Amino acid sequence: MMVVFHFWIALVAYSLASLAYGRCLSSCSKVPPQSEINSLRALYASTTGNHWTVSWNLSTGNPCAGWHGVRCCSVKSVCHVVAVQLTANNLVGSIPSAIDGLTALQTLELANNNLHSYIPSSIGNLSALTELALYLNALTGPIPSTIGNLRSLQYLFLYSNALRGPIPSAIEHLKALQYLFLYANALTGPIPTTIGNLTALTWLDVSSNALTGPIPSTIGDLSSLQNLFLDTNALTGRIPASIGNLTALTWLALYSNALTGPIPSTIGDLRSLQRLYLYDNALTGPIPSSIGALTALTTLFLSSNALTGPIPSTIGGLTSMQLMYLYANALSGPIPSTIGNLTALTQLFLYANALTGPIPSTVEHLSSLQYLFLYANALTGPIPSSLGQLTTLTQLALFANALTGPIPSTLGQLTALQYLYLYANLLTGPIPPSIGNLTALTQLHVATNSL
């Protein structure tokens, strides 16, 4: 799921990198300054230009007259190279330090090639740069601190390389930056507190690295942020309460870290949030009741933590909810009857907790439900006959509880059901003949009962 999203981000990067040429008011085909030609020739030589998918005819001597991926614009009556766009063009080699001769360059896109070695520190001399896209290569070494000199930079895409070392604190100077994608590298060290200075930032993705330390409270200063991905690192400490300041946030992914402490109640201030991923951490304490205010939320993944206490009844306010994963915690108390308000829900995973009491009859309102996993709890009482109304259900897992009474004959109405797991309960009576109506059923487990 997240991989698909990252792939979509890459497509966005392609489209954004074409914006610079669109801002050119006067394109040109005259010969640019010799220093710019020299930089392009250096790039050609250092990346095996004669083996590119679409190569350059160096004999023409004029990059602005048809060299593939080169765009030129007239600035003060001088024709300058403003864009070099060579994504997926079989560039093999390294980025030359002489790249800094392209002093008017606004877009540099060398993504999805086979570039290796370091990003040259001279890249910090490209002061007109607004888009830098080097993703999907094999670049190594640190992100040069000179990147902080690119004060006009709006889009920085360095993801899916082998970059290592810290995120440079000099990044604080990129006040125009809107998109920062550093995911899928080998970056280490903390997230710099100076990241809070990037107040124009709308997307921040540093996931799938080896970052350590706490999430800085200054993250709450990114008031324009819409998507925040810090997942799949080794971050520790608490989720800062300042996260609640990010009121434009639609996607929050902090999963697969080592975060501790409670989910801050300020999470309820994120009224635009659609997806919340906090699973696979070491979070403790209750699910805050304020979570019920997130009426735009479609996906809630809090699984594989150490959360305790009851599922708050306010969860019934999440009327847009489609996927709810609260499994593998230590939640206790009953399943709230307000769960029946979540009529858009397709997957409800509450298994491997310490939930007690009956399965609420209000589950009959979950008319879109496909997966209902309540196993490995301490649920009691009968299986409600109203479960038979969930005709879209494909998997029903209620095993390893203390459910009593008969298997309701209404389960025979679940004609889409493929998996039915009722074993290890205290069920009595016969197996109803209506089970024979479940022609899609591939697995039926009712052992270890008193049938």
C-alpha cells in the first residue's frame, strides 16, 4: 500500500519537474554561454553519454537547438539553459562537479538512471534551482551541506538512493521548499530541529532510513504540511503534542519505529486527517477519546503497540472509516455499541487484545464489512444472529474467545463468506444446516467447542 503511494509520488515528481520550463516567458534556441555548454559536455562525459537512450549530437555545438531534455530561456537577452531533464535515459556514472556552470538552471532532473558516487558539493552553486530530482539512482555519501544554499528550491527529490549520514541542518535555509522526499536511503542521526523552519513545506517524507532520536517538537511549526511520513526508522521518545498544530495534515505515518508513551490527545485537532498509521511501535496508554473528532479519517492503524484501556465510544464519530486495525494491543472492556455507526467500514481487526463482554448487535449496521476479526480476546455471550445481515462478509474470525450458545442459522445468509473460524469457544448445539448455503466457503473451523 505505502509502496504504491511512493510510486505515485515519483510520478508527481516527473510532472513537477516540468514546471520550470513552463515559467519561461521567452524560450530561445541561440547558443548559450560557453560555461553552460562546458557543464553539459562534462555531464555527457561523466555519464557515458554515447550510451544514453537518447544521446546528444555534440557536433552541433548548440544545446538550445534540439539537445534532448535541454530547455533554454532568454534572460536579459542572453539564451540560458534553464532545464536539464534526462530522467530514465540510461545515464551511467557520476554527476560532475562542473555542473555548477549552469548558473541559470531552474530544473535538474537526472532521476531513474544509474548514477553513483557522491552528490557534488558544487550543486550548492546552482542558486536559481527550484527543482532537483535525483531519485531512483545509486548515489552514495552524504547530502552535501551546500544544499542549504539553494534558497529558491521548491522541490527536492533524493529518494531511493544509498545516501548516508545525517540530514544536514543547513536544510533550514530552504524556506521556499514545498516537497522534501528523502525516503529509502540509509540516512542516520536525528531529524534536525531546524526542520521546523521549512514553513512552506507541504509534503515531508524521510521514511525507510535509519534515523534515530525523537520527533522534534518543532515539527508542529510546519503549518502547511499535508503529508508527513517518518515511518520505518528507529525513532524513539514520545509523539510530540505539537503534532496537533498540523491542521492541514491528511496523512500521518509514524509506524515501524520505537516510539513510546501515549498517543497525544491533540491528535483530535487534525480535522483534515484521512489516514493515521501509528502501528508497530511501543505506544502505551489509552486511545484518546479525542480521536472521535477525526470525521474525515478513512484508515486507522494502531496495531502492534501496548495500548490499554477501552476502545472509546467516541470512535463511533469516525463515520468515514473504512479500515480499522487495533489488533495486538492490550485493550480491555467491551466493544462499544457505537461501532455500528461506521457504515463505510470494510475491515475491522480487533483481535489479540483483552476485550470482554458481548459482540454488540449494532454490528449489523456495518453493511460494507468484508473482514471481521475479533479472535483471541475474552468475549462472552452469544454470536449475534444479526451477523447474518453482513452479506458482504468474506472472512469471519471469532475463535479463541468464550462465546456461548448456538451457531446462529443466520450465518447461512453470508453467501460471500470464504473463511469461518469459530473454534476454541464454548459454543453448544448443532451445526446449523444453513451452513450448507455457504458455497464460497473454503475453510470452516468449529473445533474445541461443545457442539
